[in-house]
Amino acid sequence: MVNISPVYDDVSWPEDEGVLGVVGVAPWATLDFCQQLYGLVQADKEWQYPRLIIDNNSKIPSRGRHLQLGERDPSPWIHATIAELAAAGATVAVVPCNTAHLLWSRWSKDAAIPVINIIDATLEHIAPQGKRVVVLGSQMLYQSRLYQDALTQQHAGIVNVAASTQQLLTHCINEIKATKSVSALSLRQLADAVSSWKQQGATHIILACTELSLLKHSAIWQEMTLIDSSEALARAALRAISFRRLRG
């Protein structure tokens, strides 16, 4: 790790503050995660922000294409990137991608440094008992039922996503991956889906895809409570590196 010590008396930071390594597998979602993390920080000076070491590497093989089509497994590259970040000074790592966590056991096992699980971090963000929840993510994540089964065990109701709406979500995710935005038509169709879920009694929506996190400030959610997996991961990461200067 590069040894950076304060050079002036009015510059200081805790000796136990760690360094976060970010394994970026999708460009815009990774940048959004970093912005959300820094947005949680209460700082008066730039040195009061935590240190991040980021490898935003869109060349890592696609998680979805591996799971759906049997193409190359991204796990060895994710595992190697964690090791590279650790060698550069990171003390904790994150992978801001929910679908990648379907392969969690492959790339987190024997990792060089502790890795935070985005699904665990997100589920810690909601007290599900009595809630009716919609889980929005990639097709493979939705089909895995990782979120739904965990929520059901905690006595939450699950509002299902129709196959046609899942296709729409996949289209929106792909749009964001490529352009950082979605078309007006896609937003209108997604707003219609939200209306339908609300009529079915949905109270909470989990944005279980870090691409969808870029839509969290849209008006389409119609006052339903959003649980953003990217924000949940950012909060968990700051706790893990013993960072203390948090907003609120």
C-alpha cells in the first residue's frame, strides 16, 4: 500500500480507516456506485473522503451471458482483480453487480481481502415483515429467487414480475449499460408496470440491479419505497472500512 501520511498539522485521518477496492464489471453502474458512496460522506475537505482503488473493467466476461449461454465464466477475472486491488492497498472489496453474486462462491472463496456481499447488504436495509415487495433485476437474478426466498423467510409478501415486464427490465438494463439512460418509451412502460404493482398492494421495490440504480430519482416509482442495492452496498462498504464521517 502506498504510505500516505498527513503533512500538515490540520490534516488528519483515523489510522484504522481502511481502503475500498472496487471491482467494476459495468461502466456506468460502477461510476454510479462510487458517486453514491461519496454522496454518503460528510466532508469539509477533500482528504476527508475515503480512499478508493477502482478497476472499472468492462472487458471482464459478461455475467449474464455466462449464466444464460454458457460463455466464459467471469469468476477467475473477478477473483484476480480482487487480488490486484489488495496488492495495491485495498483492505476490503466490493463488486457492484447483483448478477455476479450468483457466482459468489466461485470468486469470493479464498479472496485476498474481505468482500462484501451486495445481496446481504441490501436485505439488511429492509425490515420485510408485513411488506409486499417487488424485486427488479436481471432475468437470471430474478429466476434464481435469491432475494425472493430470503424475503419470504422474513415474512414478506412477494409481488411477481410478469415475463413481459422482465423482458422490459432486461431492455432497460442493456440501454443503461450502453448509454447511461433509457428511452422515454421504456420509462413509460416501466411506469405502467409500477402502477400495476401498486394496484397489487406492493409497498417496496428493490432495485436489485446496479444499472437500475441510475433510475432511482425518476418519478416513475409513484411514492413507493425504494431499496437501492447500490446504495446499500455503499453504506456497508463504508462501515467495513471503519469510515466515520457519514451524512445523517
